[in-house]
Amino acid sequence: MKARAQYSMVLMVLLGSFAIQKETHALTEDRELPIHIQADAAVIDDAKGSSIYRGNVVIEQGTLLINADEIEVITADQEVIQIIAMTDANSDKLAHYEQLPDDSEDRIFADARKIIYLVQEERVHLSGNGTLKQAKDILKGELIYYDVALGIMSLKSTSKDGRINMTINPKDI
């Protein structure tokens, strides 16, 4: 009976460590994992290094999740260098991006008419009704440029009043 209890304890510790390992990988480790893509249709041009996916497209790679009406994946030397997610002109939906950055416990959530993810530079560009959220902080503008690695953001508005909107909350203690 004692051996069974010890076996159960070891099993729980091992399962717990696997769960922790699954949650701790982030942006850097994501690039080393396989990319899973689901779509209604695809056109793949290996010569140009471009793949275009249409119809409720979902891309997953570790903590990375991108979904949109259309996504173009651009590669060079068999590595993904850029992902462009867009919504159809007549759609009310926005393209969506989320990922857990390195050295952070809070995922980044981004929505816009068009999202350009520059994979190797670790930058995200949002255009058209952009919203960027991390923890309780929310940034809104027509153009948002976010350097994920450095944590630098640039916002611009093309609205009539030329204003951006930000809500920055104090960190919880």
C-alpha cells in the first residue's frame, strides 16, 4: 500500500511538471514548434514562398493563435518570416492574434481589419480598427505598431478627431 501511495505521488509530480512545461513556453519557443493551419481552401506557391489560406482560417503554433477570413504566410529559406491576416471587406469580424511573449505571464490579444506579424523581428502591425490588450491594459487606434520583444508601442489614429484611446491600469500587488 505504501509503494502505491509513493507511485501515485511520483505520477502526480511528473504530470504537474509536464503541465508547467506546457504553459511556460512562449514566443521564442513557439518558433521551434510545428505550425497547424486549418482553412476552407489554400493556394501554395513554393517558388514564391507564399501560401494563401481562405475561409475561417486558424493558425496555431505553441502559444500563437491567429484567425481571420484570409491569411497569407510568407516564407524564405523554409522559414516563416511574415503572416498577414485580413478580414473580408464586407465582414464585421476582425482578424485576431494572440501570443504569450517571453518573460511575461500575460498573453497579448490583438484585433484589427489587417494584422501583419513579422515573425523574426517579433513585431505586430495592426491597421483598421485596431485593439491591443495585455493584462488589463487596452490600446485602440487605426494604426498600432507593437515591438513584442522590446515592449515598444506606437499608435496613430486616422479618425476625424485624430485621437487614440488607451486604458493603462496599475499593476496588482
